[in-house]
Amino acid sequence: MSAFVIWVIVSAVVFQLPAASALRDGPGSGRDQRTEDYLAGQGLALPPDLRQQVLSRLRLRSRAAIAWGWGGWVVGVVVAVAAQAVGAAHLVPLTTLLATALGHATGAIIGLMREAVDPLPTAPRVARARATTWREYCDRWDRRAALLSVLATALACVAALGVWALTPLRPDGGWLVPAAVIAAGVCVCAAEVFCLRLAMVLAERPQRAHSDLELAWDDALRSGAVRGVLDVVVGTGLLATLVVLGTSATWLIAPEVRARGMELTALLGLAALLMGLVCWAVILVPWQRGRRVRNPSLVLWRDYDLSASAQGGRAC
């Protein structure tokens, strides 16, 4: 199997690792059982009159995220085919990464914009005792995983520069090759930071609701959207570290390069592998811990009875 096919498959598979978020759980995704499991895990009553409203909001954001995400992957494959055709095989991982990561990030942005549209424009605006931030809508481990994803992307770029500086025989293209790697890393980091900012904006938008239960579900859906965007950051970080370090490893595998320094190239390859494993562990361990909390926004309702019988149409 060619390196081109491998990278195309890897870019699609790796991004699915953190894809269990609510951003992808809407009925439009074709995963009705997952949607039911998601709703049941929120710890809130869901009367029939509220159910359709909740499902409608999930559908809006899931369709945009999935369509734009896979659209970005398709664009990445097309650009990678063009790079392969003109003989620039070393650009295949980078182009596939950029298009896939930016496509998923754009899908999250579009989904967020739809989520931000006021679903209840006639409902009274809620005035809470204190302003909410993204800290109430995601677990601290979710935030750590997202922030560490940005750091891991930057560290992978630094490691790639180290491999380039020490490799005994550099590929054609001169400094344009590492420059392309750094440019890809910068673009990915910018997309990650932008998604983090969008998560904060979503958490701070005004809320409208007719009852406490309706407001609690708005909190739960907002929490799912915030965590979904953080999952996009995590997925992008995983893919970026893999592709950047994998690209640097391709500089070492040519026979003429290894002939110049067998031990040096082996050490550099091992160092790149270890750096990749460390980056993935740093991202995935806190992300997995964050998944244990199904609905972080319940912290806002710890002193309330949100059962359907207790609500009975009670206003906020």
C-alpha cells in the first residue's frame, strides 16, 4: 500500500477517535440509538413537549459538523492526489491534514452559529444569579485536553525542526520543506485557538426559557456543543502531531539518507516516535477522564429538583 493511501486513510480514522461528542449525536447523523443514549445520560427529565425542541437543536448542529468535516477530508484527498501527480509526495500528509482539520473546524463553526440562533425568541430572557462561563459547561479534564492539544501541535513542529536540522541528507526543496511543516502547524494551531474562543463565546450567550427544566436542557445542549468543539480541537491535535512527526520521519527512511548515518537516523526516528507517543498520551489521558462526566452543566442545578413532576410547567 502506497504512502499516499495510508495517509488518506489515517487522516479519516484518527479524527474519529474523539468523535463521541454531542456535536455529532443528532438524528441527522443516522445514529438514533446514540442520540437516545446521549439524552438518557443527561440526568434530566424529558417530557414529550420538550423532546422535539431538543432533537431539533441537535439535528441543526450535527448535520453541519459532519458535512463540513467530511467535505474537508474530500478536499484534502483531491489536493493530495494533485501533489502526488506532480511528484511532491512529501506534501501529501500536510495537505491532507490541513484540509481535514480545517474542514472539521469549519463544520464546528457552522454548527455553533446555528446553535447560537435563539431557539425560543418569544421566551423570557433568563437572568441568572451569576454569569456562566465555559467552565460550567465542560469538565476541567476536557479543557486540559483541548489546551494540551494546542501545545502538542507546537511541540511536534519543534521536534520536526530538530529532525530536519540533524538529518544527514535533506530531501529536495531545501528549507521550503520544513517551512511547509511549520506553516501547516501554525494553521492548525490557529484553527484550534479559534475553536477554543468559539466555545467560550457559546457559553456566554444569552439564554431564554419558560421553565427551569427548559433552561436545564438548554444548559445540557450548550454543554454538549462546547464539548463537541473541544473534541474538534482534540482530534485536530492528534492528527497534527501524527502527520507532522510522520512527515519528519519520511526524511529519514530513504536508503541514501540512512547510508550517511545509520545510528543517527535510527535515533532520530526513535525520538520522533517517542515524541508522538508522549503527545498522544498527554492529549488522550485527560480527554478520556473528561468523558466520564456525562453532563457537566448539572453543577448549575445541584440544589434543584428537575423531575418532570416537580416542574409541572413552573416558570424560571
